[in-house]
Amino acid sequence: MRFRILGTLEVRAYGDRVVLVSPRQQRALAALLLSPNSVVPVERMIEALWEDEPPTTAVKQVRNCVSALRARLGEIGGVIVTDGPGYRLRTDADDLDSLRFRRHVATARGLAGQVKLVDAVEEIRGALALWRGPALDGLRTTTLAGRAALLDELRADAVELCAEWQLRLGETGEVVRELTAFCGEHPLRESSHLLLMRALAEEGRYAEASKLFHGLRRRLADELGVDPNPDLRRLHEQILADATPTAAVAVAPVLEPEPESPPDHHFGRAVTELAEAVTWQWRAEAELRSLHRPQPITLRWSAGARPGKPALRGDLDDIAETYSELPVRQLVVLGDPGSGKSVLALVLTLELLRTRTPGAPVPVLLSLASWDPRREHLDRWLAARLADNHPALLNAREYGPDAPTRLVLGGHVVPVLDGLDEMPADLRVAALDALDQTMAVGRSLVLTCRSAEYEQVTRESGTVMSSATVVRLEPVSRQEAITYLSARERAGSDRWRPVAERLRRDPDGPLGRVLRTPLMVDLARIVYGRPGEDPAELLAAEDAAALEAQLLDSFLPHAYAQVPQPPGRNPKTSPSGRYTAAQANRWLGFLARHLERARSRDLAWWQLHRTVPAGTRAGLVGVLIALFFLATGWLSDGPALATIYALSFGGAGYLTHRFGRPPEPLRTELRFAGAAGKFAGRFAVGAVVGVLLGLGWSLPPGLVVFLALVFGVVFAVHVWLAKPVDASRVSSPTTILRNERTGAIALSVSFLVSGGLFDGIAFAFTAQTRFLPVLGGRFDLALAIAGGLAGALFGFFMARGVAAVCYGLAGAIAGGQVFPPAMDPVLPFVVGVCFGGGIGLAVLVTRAWGNHFVHHLWLAATGRLPWRLMHFLDDAHRRGVLRQAGGVYQFRHARVQERLAKAEHDR
């Protein structure tokens, strides 16, 4: 059965259309469909059925109408049930187009928050395709019209979201085509006109953008007596400033010339785009965490009175206003484990962003777990985190030099620092002291911490943030816990009654103490929320710690429960069907144990190589490189040369990865504009390497020039891997991996081709000139020097100091070997492929993705991680097991990580 209200009202059963001839039946069904799965009181049904004064028999006629409607719908008429004071229509999300529309939009927002804009546009287009006209077109009484208009507003919001994402993707032509018609249908909708003006301006159509603005301003003045909003006015001014002189005359012939943009213009854009990026990032995360569900747990907080400061008290709805009214905007949020400190920080961040005025600082939510205050100044760490999460800010051409540091030091950022207690215990005192010193000048700050840990730190250090207001999250009340646990139960259900009675009778017992935190209340509903579960099992525990452990242990099995899939879902990629609870428990337990050993909360894919012992991971790299060079030497001159090649280059790989600095992702994207100067410099270095190799092996001049060109291009191509240019995009684990993989593969393939060409050419065309032969002519010192210099340049280019020494020695040892030229014309090609493969692999593992790829294969082959790791982590994020913070994942709560790590350790 299918109901459609996004357009004219339609009902289909088993593929056939059900015709409702009676307008009264149509309006009755429309009223029920506008509130699916909710009770519609008889009074509202009466208002929907009669425009004018209803008759005295209206109640009876409503009953007759519903009865007739049930009969008309036949078998599907049973979905309309009598419920208390009214009627309720039971329907699934797949059966009602308005519910499907909302689901598509929520999914699209989530994809956009992960910077998957192409997927987000495709998803939201699917949502908009469900619309066939205005909601309930042709069937609007006064009551129905108001609620249908809300659906029309959601559609308009979706159109604007789609346009916004398409603008970020550069699809300006598509935006102009679609919004031109949409603005014609909504001539007073300012947000749509703003997006259309942006699209026109980006296409250079300044006169049309200005004409659109003036037309809107005229209509607003005539019909509403108001001017366009400030954003529209600022955009219009910017369009005039950016227009060419000819266009400027066409756009605004009566206006005075606009002054030149100030030097800080691009930096100001960085602030605006940062605010936009942070908003999208945490709005998507809030939706995935279901923080805006209809019946969330109420978080209440209070602050005791201090000299000169009154006592404060409120809930989540008040925290942003309270913070904004503080004389010094420094707030410390304390609470017990699982009390909702991170949720409060997220909600506060979003509310401050929502109410932010132009030019105001941007609240940025960060986890403190990765800060080492004994090695890194707070401001330097803040700037580094901004650069990690928004790499475009490092683009000096777009935003000026060192924009992240300027944002921090210039007061353009409000740090919302979550989890002082999640730092290693020996760093907390130093951290609080650094926070107090850095923020003492009145800078804005929000800090969260567990109450016990904060009191211990202040007691040990004697440091108190004297300017900060300290609020404490209060325990969840008995009634709030009962209301939340039973919120999704059908009328008359008493599954949670034993739990409610125990909480009322014994509020300080084990169950009462456990269900005082939002985390445990939420876990209880997750674990026992399904009809087949019995919440009375919670009453059996005699110890609060045992009950908490029981809930934590039950979380994963329920998060990964196998449930039937709705039609149209791919069972291989659906979050509810691919992974079993046993697999998730094993893999997530391994990751949790790794984080506990590293004393970290941040799960970064490029740091997973640390789960492999240092000797083992260096050995893996060394052996893989050695295999390629073993084949090269064996084909060139037998087992003796094979051993020398394998030991020299394999040893260089081993030593580089054993004692060198682990690679970090560079957070780059392919871009060619503005790279000519750097390209020329790198090309020169590569050309020198090519000349050294060609002359050292006595190649003909033409081949020397050819090698110089090839190596010059190889060394220079990496300058096209530049910093992004759009600071409104937030890094996510997937985007960082994708961009890093592109760079790693591009570099390794280029070195594979160039290295293979050189070795094959040298093997086939060397003149066999002897310069300084030793060891009976088997080794040449001149060739060794040339090979050593080339190897050192190669190593330094890829991984600096240690690699330069190691590969320089390897190049000298292998390059000095003298062996006869190839007699088989095919053999140089095969040798070149093997040599190039070894060089390409050596390059690949010096990049973060290549290093991760090798060690991930090892961990997956040994069963400790899944083969599709990022898909698994994204799936865990969608299930609510992990949360995303910029470019890293974190476990939903520190308690979940600690419990999984302990279980993994005990196995």
C-alpha cells in the first residue's frame, strides 16, 4: 500500500489506485496522513472536514466517515485504528511519501556533513523527485492548509540545500536553471534569491544578479514594507566590487565606485567559511546521534552562588543564552561519567553558531585527548587542529599566511574543549595550568570534565580558573528516566512498569544509581527497547557496577542486531545487515585496546600501524621491498647480485621505517593553478638525478636527456598535490584517506615508471665503461658514488634524514655492482618492471596511505581488522557506536571504549 500527499492525494493498493470519490473521506484521510502514527483528535478531524460551522452531529458524522473510509480502503483500511480521543493511521516510512522525503533529506544532510557532496546531491534529488506539486494540492481546508504548508516549506528548504551543495561542487549552471524557476514560484523567498545571485555571480553574470536583487527589493518594499536582509545586501555589494569595470557600469550605473577590498578580505572569508563548515559538521553529527529526537533526555545543570554572582540553573535550551550573558565568557561544565557533558558541548556549539552575528568568533568543538601541554602550547595546538580539520586554511593564496594561527590569536575562535578527564592523568595538571594562563586575559572558552577528575586536578595543582563559571550537570530524575524509557511503547503496554515501580520504591538502590546518567538510561532503552526484550532483567542486579557492565556489554550485540531490510536496500552495504555482533566485538575491541595503550580517544586510520610492533612493521616493509629487488638482481646476474640488491634496498626500507618518523597524511587535493614556480624547482632537482644516473652508467647523450626529462617530471608532479581552497569543507576520515591515497598512488606510479625506465635502459644500453673498478672489476667506485648520490636525493625527497642515509648507502652498494649487459631483448623490460616496482613500493610506504595499506593488509589477514576497514568504521558511526570528530573517529563514550578494551585484554 502507498499513500501520496506530496501533490494531489493518492492511494494505491497492490499497484492499483484506490479512488475516494467523497471529498469528506479525502479530507479525513489527509488529516490522518499529515500526522502519521500519531493520534488525531476528533476535534481536529471536525475542523478538517468542515470549513464553516460544523453541524451538531459532527462527531457522529466523523465516525461514519472513518468507517466508510475503512470500508473503501478494503484490507488496508485496518491501518486506521481508534486510539483514545481520536484516530491514528499506522504506516511505515516506505508507505508514505512525506516520510520517505524526510528520510532522504536526513540521509543527505549526513552525507554532506561527511563532505560526500556528490552523494548528498543525489540523495536530496531523490527526495525532491517525490514531489508532484504542492502538498495536498486541491484539497486544502483551513486546518489542512496550515499543516500542508509546513511540508511545502520543507520542500523549499531541500531545494535550497541542494543548490547550496551544487554551488560548492561548482555546478552553477544547474543551480541557475533550477532556481530561476523556483524563485519565480516564490518571489519573496530571500534565501533562494541569495543562492541564485551567488550562482549568477560565479558565472560572471553580474548584471543579471543585480537585476534579480533590485526586483526582490522592490517586491519586498511594495508587499511587506521591508528591505532585503543584510546577507543579500552584502552579497550585492560584493558583486558590485567583484564586477569588471564594464560589468560594473551595467550593474549599477548610478552608484559611486566601490572602494577596493581591504587586505584582510580573504581572511574574513576564512572566518565565514569556517563557521559554515563547523555548522555542517556538527549538525550532521547531531542528527546521526539523534540528539534532536522528539523526546530527548532532559539535561539540567546548576551553578552555585559565588561572591558577586547569583546562583544559576537551567537545561539545554538555556545554556547558550546563559553563556552569552556571562561577564567573562568562560564556562566549565562538570558531571559524572555519562552525564551528557559532550552532548551539552555539541548542543552549545550549534546554538552559538545559529545565533552568531557576522564578525563574531566561531565556536569550534575539539577533543582535548590529543593535546600534550608539556610539548605544545595551547594556541599552537588549537591552530594545528584547525589546520587538520580544515586544511584549506593553510592555503596562503586564498586566506593569507598561516590563517589558523591568525584565527586563534586574533580571537576569531571560541575553543569548546571537550574531555579534560580524557587526557592522560599525568597531563591534566599541566593542561589546567596552561588553560588558566592562556585564557587569563579574558578570552572565551568552554571546558568539560568529569567532576571527580576536575576536583582532583584543582586539588593537586592549586589552579582554579577564577574567571570561569562552573556548572554541574544534575542526575536524571526518576520520572524523566521512566518517561524516556517508555516513550516508544504503545498505549497500554506495561513492559517498563516493574522498572518504574523499583525506581519509585528504591531510588537509591543499584538500579536507581545506574539510571541517573543519560548514557545508562539511553543504553537501557537501546538494550531493552525491542518488544522481545524484558526490561525486568534490570531488577536482578544487586550491584550498580555489575549492572553498568551488563548494559555496556549488551550495547554492541543490540547495535549489530540483524533486522529485516526494507525493499530497495542493498543487503551488502546496509548498516543493519553486513557485520555480525561477534565480528564487531572482535574488531572494535582490538581498536579500543589500541587506543587505551596509546592513551588516546582519537581513532585515526593513519596511526593504526602502531598496533603492529615496531620491529614487525619495519620488517614487513623491508621484506616487501626486498622481494622486488631480489627478482631484479636475480634476473640481472644471478643469486649473488640478487642477495646484494635485496639486502641493500630491503635493509634501507627496514631502517627507514624502524627509526624514521611515521608519515602523516598531507591533506592535499589535485590542483594545477599557481604551481608553475614550484614545478620548475622540483623539475630541476629531478633532472639532476636523471643526469647523474645517465652519465654514471655511460648512457648515450640522447638517453641522458630523456632520463633528465622523465625524472624532472617525476620529482615535480607532487607540487600539483596542493592544499585545498575551500575552507567550508570539513575533513572526514574518508576524505583524508581518499585524498592521501590519490597522492600516494600518483607519486609511487610516477617513480615506478621512471625507475623502471632507468634500470631497463641502463641494463640494455650501458656502454660498460669502467671508471674506478675494484674487487676484480666486480665493483666500480664511480658508479657507487653516482648511485649513492641518486639514492640519497631520492630518500631525502621522500622521507628526509634517515631515509636519505639509508637509501644513499643502498644506492651506493647496488649501483657500484658491475654485471654483463643483457643479451635477451625482453630481459631489460622485465628487469625494469621489477626494479620500478621496488622503487614505487619504497615511495608508497613513505606516504601515510601506503604505510597504512601495508599494515592494514597484515592486520586484516591475521583477523584483527576487517578487510574493508573504512566501510566498517563508517557503518559503526551510523549505528551510533562511534562518533566523528573532524578527521578521526571516537567511541560513542569513553566508558564504551574502556569496557571493550578491558574485554579484549581479558580474552
